[in-house]
Amino acid sequence: MEEFDLVYFEEHNNDGECVIDTEDGRIIMLESDDTYEVIIEPKNPIIMVCTQKLFYPDTLSMFSIGQFLKYGGTKIGVWKLYDEDGEIIEETDYDEDWEVDWEKLFPLLVVNGINLKKIVGICRCVEVGEGESFQKYEAQDYVEGGLEKNDDDVESTKEIHRYWIVTELVSANLLQENAFDGYTGNKLWSEYKVIK
């Protein structure tokens, strides 16, 4: 099981952070009150899929590992949690129930004229219920809160809506938010927001 390299971190620590430039991107080592963290960022600035590893502060063994989209921090794929002995205690698939996962999303963005180099935010949302029972969640909160386990309680799948919101910087003071259906990939809406 991988461990946090505390010796290297302490030798290169700069106010709780250590950045290592590599051929493939960069590695960021961080320290917080209750954990150590490593973020691996690839060189590809267009589709920024990062890997996050968290480590127990006492044993320095890995606590969790998974990937996220840099712009917005949206968790993707399977995340694994480990006990201090390195045994997997939980796996969470953040792409489950999403026909259009992040790999299918990016080609749709290009087809819809979105400049991938100008993306400043990506998130997934889940809306549950209608009328007075309507609730909106960020997708990873929906999964982490165990709310997806209650999907069977919703009378019809039409009451559960999954969609991506992609925010593009159009100009120095203008953003465009675009929503894409998480099942079909169809563009649902687009709106502009002025940056003040």
C-alpha cells in the first residue's frame, strides 16, 4: 500500500505545500490538520482529470484515492476508501446512473461549439421530485449522502433528472452556462452571466 512521503514533504515544504514538476504534469503534496494529500495534475490543460490521494496522519498509509475534474472538483469514476491496514472498506462509483459520463461529455461539448480551453467550471447536478417535493443536489453530495439509494421511492424515473453544467469564459466579463442531459447528452439550456 502506498504511503505519503513525509521525509520528502518536510524537506521541500513551503507553507504546507510542496509542488513537484514532472514530465507528465505536476504533483502537489499538501498538509492539513487531519490528513496529508497528494494531487496529481496532468499536463493536458484541456481535459484536466486529476487524481487525489488522501493519507492517514498517523500511519501515512493511503486513506482514499479517486479522480476529479479540476474545474469544479467534480468527482468521477470509482473512488476507493481504505482502512489503516490497506484493505478496501468502500468503493463509490460516481459515474453510476450516468449514461453520459465525463468521457462522453467532452465530445458533446465540441459538437456544441464550446471551447474546451475556456472551460472554468464543470459540475453534475441531480434534481429529485417535482412541485413541493423538488430537491436539487450536486451529484457527489447526492451519492455521498446515500440519497441515490432512495431512488426506488421516487414514483417514476421522470422525477429524477441528472445533468451536467459546463461554464465557459466567453470574454473577460461574461460567462456562459450550458446544461447537458446526463442520460441523453442533449443540450438542455444555455444562459449568460455577467461577471461583476
